Amino acid sequence: MNRYDLTDFEWRVIEPLLPHKPRGVPRVDDQKVLNGIFWVLRSGAPWRDMPERYGP
């Protein structure tokens, strides 16, 4: 786990609130996407500096 990633407890709270019906484009790993968003928000870095481990 990285510094700004969601903990297992935080993910268990958030995960049931996400949509689960497949529509259109297949979903990517929601936890990875949210961790990337939170990394940018918590670090204050620009989007272009987001680590590649969070995807495009």
C-alpha cells in the first residue's frame, strides 16, 4: 500500500456504493482509479505527475 492509497477498511466502506451493472465500456479497477484520484488530491501534484501504477 502506498501513502495515499485507500486502506482496506476505507475500500470496504466505499465499494458497495459504486455501480455494479455493466454498461457500455468495461469498467477498469475502481480501487486503482479512486486511489489515483485521491493521490492527486492529497499530494497536490498535477495530474501529469500521477504515478503510472494508477493507470492512464
